[in-house]
Amino acid sequence: QVQLVESGGGLVQAGASLRLSCAATGRTFSAYSMSWFRQAPGKEREFVAAISWGGGSTYYADSVNGRFTISRDNAKNTVYLQMNSLKLEDTAVYYCAADAVVVVPSVGQVEYWGKGTLVTVSS
């Protein structure tokens, strides 16, 4: 069983930066592609970013491309999401996700989820 624990969320002003972390335990971290999703109140959970098991390939939603960067440190069993130039519309609960098969999974394909960390962007 894989456990994912997110951290780093908080309240920031528009234009600020945050770095989210996701620590994984219980399985071989490097065997999983890792991704971040987010869910705003009243909206569906949506894909944000993904990184392949080896870290060689990254993928981003158009809404965050150029502002967010996903990375992973397999030695530390940790994946990160660096968020720059935050906008009001980035406000959401951010979820870390792991999947052993699909690099860019749909919500239904994700094998393991973290419990989420809240990011609130204010003006």
C-alpha cells in the first residue's frame, strides 16, 4: 500500500509562489508516475501536472503551463510542485496522485491519492 502526504499549502497573495511537497511511503516510489490534481469548491477534480517514473518527462495543464513545475526526488520518495505567479483561479485543494501504469492518468485511473493540501490565493 502506498501512502501519500501533501504539505506546503497555505494562504498567499496573487503573484506569490508556493512549493507543495508530497511524501510517499509503503512502496517503491520510483515505480510510479506521479501527478498533481486540484479541486476547487463546486468544481470537478482536474489534472494539473504529471511526471514520469524516471523524471524524464513532464506534462502540464494549459492553465498552469509556464507557471508551475513538477519534479521528483526518488531517493527521498518525494514529488514537488513549484507554483509561481499564483492567480486567484489557482485556489483549490491540491492532491498528490500515484499510478503505476498511466503517466498522465485521468481521475478514475489514479491508483493512490493523498488527502490534499489547501492553497488559497487572495487579491
